[in-house]
Amino acid sequence: LGKLTSYYPSFHEEDAGPIWCKYSSFQAHIDAVTQMLIEQWGVLSLSQNCIRVHSKGGLPTQNFSDEELHSLLSFAYTDAQKSMLCIGGNLNKIFSYDIHQNVIVSKAETSQGTAVVKYNGRYLCCGGIAGDVSLRDPYTLQEQMVIPQVHATISDFDVKGALLVTCGFQGNMYQEGQWEPDPLVKVFDLRMPVRELTSLTPHLMPYLVKFHPIFPSSLTVVGQTGNLQFLDVNTYSADGGVYQVFNDQQSQTSHITAFDLSTSSEALAFADNTGLVHTWGRKDAPIINNFSDPTEQPINPMHNVAAPVVAADGSPLTITEEGPFAAAPMPESDEALLSSWPPPHYIVLAGARPKRIKANIKKALQYRDFVGHASNPGLANIWQAYQKEEEDYADPWPRNEALGTDPTVV
């Protein structure tokens, strides 16, 4: 429990799928991780009672816990700068957390626990454990409106623009106190006034839903038994048939616990209760992110071992503090040496040192609007070069006699 593991794809053949190489694996929490947020600078992970930030390599950079934080289930950004988080869980409170200051900024009371938190740029959508969806102000956490009794309990929902889609469970009419999957994916228009649109009826029991990252009307619906279907919210039609994630043997003992789409929409990942991650791709070599930075690889310590120094005749050579470094032969290389600096790029003319102002000129200065003016002392005409003398230069450090008064070279 509480371990985070990351992988990156490696493509060895053009017609073959990616080979997932382990990038890092580290213990982030002592209990189960309920949600993660991945950023370029690190990984934010949420457990039942704390938030922690790690680098992608696993180095801990931030940790926050509080007496009021317990039974946490979900969190989401509440601003475009991604500096504030809203945290909810199986408690009648939600919290606003500042990532940079590492403090709880505000909190608000709720009528029920919060299972899922999402942000669409206008509302902070909180899916309640009892089936309500609360629309709140992302800055004050005050409740703006409530969509009551969407399901008996919400398993997942997603929001994009003004569209909100939900899926969950409903009560079993034959056995009181037991739930069964709701076969409908309910759609809501969040524009004023909030209204319910025609529900979607997939050919499976929906458990997880997610909007397509590129096409705003395309919706991915995943069933708990490993079924997958793509729906169009505008036309209420299915984009293709139903796909099966598990094989025949896995479908008897496995069920889906988590699902996500890559930002490029070319890769899908499904996690099951047995600890396996199933990856699907739109093509043989899918692109995970459209604008990915190069993967930072760890330094192999074996590559940093210095090669033994040998003399010109091949015998081992030991360099001590008393011995000259010139005794070590130059390694054979076709590359230019570090000391071989090309003059056009690294040698700059710095010019002559500034002249010291004569004392009689300073005495004759007259200031007008913070600018000093003095008459020409007549030491030289305009077209004549000023005679350089040693005392004319302001040089706070010992002068290099080799340079003289010529432009210095750096």
C-alpha cells in the first residue's frame, strides 16, 4: 500500500507496441493512495490523511497533514495557476489547500461526504457520497446550487465546459440496502439554469466516465467488468462497439478500479484489482504527450569511474601531489581541447580604461537639472587626441604593465 510506480514507453520496433520500462518506484504513503496529480515538476499524491509531493524520481519535497484531514478521497485544482487544491472525502467538510504556502486556507461545511471533485473553470463540482452534485465557488467554497439525487451514490463523473456527465449506483428494488450499477449515464447542462439533458444508454454498466481530451463531445465509458465504449454526447450515439479489456481468464477474477486517457488521446490505461495495468493504443507506437520533455534518466555510477592513467609506454602511472601533471600523456581524441578557444567567440575587446577627470574641471562644474556642465579647459582641440598620462586612468587595482594603455583583452 502507498507505493507509487512510474513507467515510460520504449519503442524498439516500428510495427511492435511499446515496452514499458520502469522509471521509478517509491513508498509515498503508509496507507492506500486515493488519487494522484502529475505535473512537470513532480507528483502530488493523496492518502486518507495527508498530501505529499515527490519528484518524479521519488524524492520527497513536501508533506502536509492536519487533525481535521481524515478519510480523504479526492482533490482537484481550483485555479488556472494550479496553486490551490480542493480536498474532499468521507467527512462533512471540504478544504482549500495552498500548495506554495503548504497551509489550509479555508474550509466549508457540506451536507454529505465528497467522493469526487472536479473543476471546469467556473464551478467546483463536488460529487456527494449520497448522490448529490454540489456546484461551488472555487475561491470561497460557498455552495451555488445543488443537483439532488443524481444517483443513489456516485462512482464517477466528469465535466468539460458546460457539460457534466455522471454515473453511479442505484438501490436494488429486490434487496433493501444493496446497490446495483445504474445503466444510465446522466448528462447535465451547467449553464443557467442548470438542466438535465437526455441520458446516455451505453451497452454496459457504467462505472467510470471521462471526456476525450481533444474532441469535447466524445465520452469514454468503462464498466467495472472490463467493458469499454465510446459515446457521443451531442448525437447520443455510440462511436463503435463495445471493447473488452480483460481476456476470458481475467474476466472471471478481475474488475476495473481506475482508468485514464493520455493527453494525446492515443493511449488508454486501465488498472484492476489484481495489480495489473492494461494499456491500449490507437496505433502501434502511440504518443503519450504531444509536447513531452526528454525523460531525465538517472546517472549510472559505473559510467563515472575514471579510467586508469597510463604512461606513453603503457605502464601504470601514479600521480601524486609532488609529481607534475605533465607526466600524464594527452588522451587520443579527434575533438578540440577545452583550452582551444576560438578568438571570434571567446576573446572580446574591452577597450581602454576610463580617464580620470581633472581637478580644475571638477571645480568649474555647474549643475543644471542634475547635470554637470563645465567649460573646455583648452587642454586640447576637438580634432586632437588627448595626451594620455598615468594619472588620467582610474585604476583601483595594480596595473598590468604588459598591456600599457592599449585596449585590454579579456
